[in-house]
Amino acid sequence: MTEADLYVEYKGVYLPKSVHPPESLKHYEDFIFRPDDVLIVTFPKSGTTWMQEITPLVLSEGDLSSVQSLPNWDRVPWLEEHRAILLNLEQRPSPRVFATHYHRYMMNESYFKVKPKVLYVMRNPKDVFTSSFHYFGMASYLVKPGTPDEFLEKFLNGKTMFGSWFDHVKGWLKAKDEDHILYIAYEEMIQDLKGSVSRIAQFLGKSLSEEVVEKIADSCVFQNMKQNKMSNYSLVPEEFMDQKKSAFLRKGIAGDWKNFFTEAQTERFNAFYEDKMKDVEFKFCWD
């Protein structure tokens, strides 16, 4: 099926109709944030699931019960998805934790007024592309990716769900002087997970012992998450996500794009990246 069949265009980007019906988009527009809310913001396939595991454990000071008993989409729900309407989020005790794939310009009035804490996770866009290609091939609610070359052009030009990676990252980096936002890279978390957990805890005002940090990091190692049915999306029906085609939690590594890109695709991507990001002063760990 085509984009016209499966997607709705909302504020300039494609959103999958099946999980973003009009009532869910309206719900987010009207949503009231609290100052102590924690919002995980990512472009899709940039480490959202990982942060949905880490953040509740940091806030609970290592209590594993939530990550062992609640699916991550209810544990840390996406505010723009239909599930958010059903979960009575306004009744949740503080601090609440949510996720969103929205660009910064898409955030509602309450967000800009209240300024909740934001964990903004970035990932090498070549790995985002590679992970997305496999994901789009197994998820029935998304337009099939086609060939790698075809999908590359869609990805570079923002013609996939949630639009352009480049615009998403640049938009959120414009707020880099605001102290309620922490920027962290997927690659940093792979290189030093314990250090990343400590950094997140400090940002969220949690003083955790070395023992608790180690406990959280161990629980959030990729292979442990892959085996946790509350985190690996095995509870999602096969007709929605066919994990026989590709696992939702696939590899959890940095640099897998090198096993996927052709030389021509690498040259095309590099040239596009250099042009789109030439005015960005932020130092990315993959540059």
C-alpha cells in the first residue's frame, strides 16, 4: 500500500493512520504537562525503547517491577498514539514519563509554557536508516521500503513517518541553551552505559549509588532487554509486526550501516548530510 493508504499528513510530516487517529492527535494538542514530567524525544529508531527501559529504572532507583510487568508502550507511552487516550495519564502520579517522536515545532502550547524535562536521544542517521529499512519491512502499518536505493531517497527527503531526521535533530538542537533538555547519543550509551545512566540520573535529580547504577545498566544491556517480553515487542500480534521477517530489537549496535550501505549509497548519504548539517555547530560523536 502507498503513503496515501497508510499515512496522514499532520503538521507537515507523515504519521501512520492506524496508531495516530485524529482523536489521538487532538488529545496531544490539549495535553497539559507538569514541570516534573520527563519526556523522551527521539526520531524513530534512535533508541526510544532503550530509554523507555532506563528512565523508569532511574526514577524508581532500580526497582525492576515496572520493566518486568508493564509493556514499554504503557510504561512510557507515546503521547501522540491512540493508547495515550486510554491510559488516564492525567491520573498518573508524578514524575510521569512519556515518549514522543514529534519535531520541536509540533509540540503543544503547554510544552513551551511548562518546559518539562526532555531526554533527547540522537543516533547516527546511517544506522537510523538501516534500522528503519528492516522495521518498515516487517511492520504492516508502514509503507514497505522498496529497494534500499528507493528507501534512501525517501529517507533523505523526509518522505517516511515523522519526516526528516535532519530537520528533527536540527529543530531540537535549536533549544540547546535551555537547561531542561539533556542531549545524549545512542553511541554514547553503547560505549559507556553505566556512565550514561549516571548522567541521566544526575539530570533527573536522582542520586544513585554505584550499585544501583550497575543494576540498572545490567538490566538495560541489549541482550537482557531482547529477552524481556515487556520490552521486545513479542506481545504485539504478528499481523501488526512480523518478527519472523526482522526482530524489533534487532542488533543494538553502532555502525551496522557499514554492513548494509553500498559505496554509492555512502557517497550519496555523506554528500546530503554535509549539505544539510553544514550550519550545525553541535559536535556529534559519529562525525
